[in-house]
Amino acid sequence: MQGIWQLESVINIFFQEHFAFLTPLMQLISYLGDEYFYMLFLPLFFWSISYRDGLRLGMMLMISNTTNMILKLSFRTPRPYWVNPDVLALRVETSFGMPSGHSQNAAGLWGLFGHTRTKKWVRLICYLTIFLIGLSRIHLGVHYLHDVLLGWLTGALLVVVALKYEKPIAKKFVTGNSSNRINLTMIISAAMIFLPLLLVLISRAWSLPEAWIVNSINAAPDTQINPMSVEGAFTVAGTTFGTLLGLTWFMEKYQGIPDAGGTVRQKTLRYLAGVAGLAVIYLGMKYVTPEGESLIALLMRFIRYGMLGAWISGGAPWLFRHLKWMQVEKLEGIG
């Protein structure tokens, strides 16, 4: 593999040397695959575009992230700048390289969204976004070409699975009772923690090559790589748990799901108020909770992101309903 990594790093170096003027643009495009972007963008669907699309895209993101963590922990491959000092670390990442999470998530989300759109220009934007996010990761030196290709392939496979199974699963979730919904939510969230954690425990005898550590420190002295971290698993599991719990609570209370329709004024007010609530929860919890890999820190991370998910799917829509900014789509109209 060492020979392949060195050979493919030539592609990274080529982009960085010959298209250096594109670096600011590539950094901006890469941001479209970051956690903070999704945290601000997906709620727009939930509250102001289509609650159903927000939910399906949100669940795709969570499933894709878990799948990506499992694959990264299984392959345990480096980033280009960990191996070749000639590759610049124009972005810094601490997890393993293959497959590219940004590329996989983009293929999953925008592949799913684009496939269900009828307007060609919307599809074109979705597919162009997928391509550019993958390209940006190569340019920035954080992924090899094969990392991006495998990310795209994995995301595409998740889209195929979603198109086949999402409707029967969603129908079963909607028509079931609240106890079954909560049980299913707990099982899914537990699996999102257990599977990555199991791989970390299995790999306890494995250690990072010294060369990877040295090269990563030389490239980015302020950031220490930690590819065996399970923080991401608790983030994803907490968000999923909170989102599905918030949905369950809202459905039980109103016998329906939030309707993201309404006037432009209502949609704007919902989004601005909702994002303000997100900021209060995120920053407030981040300020008072510990960081790191301790049990209490991981538990508080689960709670923090659970609160964010619950706010997006249930808390904010409840507030909007109370303020008469949002209507409810009754369950009998769903199916």
C-alpha cells in the first residue's frame, strides 16, 4: 500500500502546485461537507422547505456517517499528508482516510435529493456539488483519489438502499405506536455507538505508525491526529436519538408531522428563531460540558447532540405551532 499511497500523492501535489489559486474556493466547497454547514442547512428543510425531505436527508446523513466510521476503522488508512511530506495540509483532519466522509455524505445526501427531483437544473446542481466536494478533498491534501472514489461509491449504494427501503420503514414508523417508535430509536442509536466502539476495541493492539504521527505534526503542529476516537459515534447516535424522539413526541402530541409550508415571512421567522435556539443549545452545552474521551464527556456529547436533534424535529416545530407560524400535517394524510 505504501507504493500506492506515494503514487497517488502525485495527484494531490499536481493540484496543489498547478491550481494553487483555487485553494480558497476548494476550502469553501469543502465546507459544504462540514458538520457546521449541515447543522445550519438541514434545519432549513425541516422548518421552511419540506419536513419530510429534512427528515430523510437527516437520516441519510446519520447513517452515512456511521457507515463511514465503520469503514474508516476497518481500513485504517492514512491521509496523504501523513505519508508524504510534500503534500500540503490545506485542511487538517484527525480521522483515518478511506473512504472520504465528505464525498460519501455528499453522494448520499445530494444523490438522494437529486434522484427525487424532476427539474434537470436541480439535479445538475446536486451532482456538480458531489463532484466538487470530492475534488476539493484531493486538492486540500486530506484524501487520495481512491478515498474519494470509494466515498462516492458507498454514498451511491446507500442511496440505492434508501430508495428501496425508506418508504416501508417510514410507513411502519408513522403507523406504529409511540412505544415501538421509542424502542426502535433506542436500538438504532445503540447500534451507532456499539459498532464503531467494537471495532476500536478489536483494534486495541494496533498502533499508529510513527511516520504518520511525525508527518502530521510537521504539517499541522497544532493538531494531533486521533483516528481511533469514538466521539463521532456519540455525536451521530445522539443526533439520531434526539431527532427521532422529537418526531415521536410531536406526532404523539399533534397526531401529525410539522408542515413546512406557509408564507415567506413565516418560513423566515421559523428559520431565524430555530437557528437561534440551536445556537443557545449548542454553545450553552458546549460551555458547561467537558470535552474528550472520558465516559462523562462522551455521555454529555450524546446528550448535547440529542438535544439539538430533538429541537430540530420536535421542539422548534412545537414553538412554531404555538406561535401560529406552522401548521400540522395530520397522520391520516401521510402514507
